[in-house]
Amino acid sequence: MYFLINYNRRDAKLVCITEYADSAVATKAKLESEIEALNGDVKNEIVILEADSLAALKDSHGRYFNDLTNIRMK
């Protein structure tokens, strides 16, 4: 699985996470997210990470999941 993560560095909060089965589709979505972010005031970190599951991703990249109060899962 591929996970597209949009993370607000300034507030240290995960904005959105989207799961994809196909890396090409995830890469296209990342590019679209980056283009959208260019118009915003906040410089978010937008990355694609590969993991077997969301639980595995949380174990390997826990810093993205410290605050889950505002998370949107697509």
C-alpha cells in the first residue's frame, strides 16, 4: 500500500492521509496536492510512503501521527 500524507509542519499536525494500491496513482495525487499547496500560505510536507498497512506506517513513521484530532482519512 502507498500512503499519501499531507502534514502541516508549523502546527505539527497530520492534515490528510490517503491510501492507494497503485504507486502511479499515488504519485499523480501527490503532484496535484503539491500544486494545490503552492497557492496556500502554509508549507505542508507532502510525501508518499509505502507500508503493508496503516498500523505498520504508524510504527515506522510515528511523528506524523502524534496528534490525531484533526486527521482526515480518504
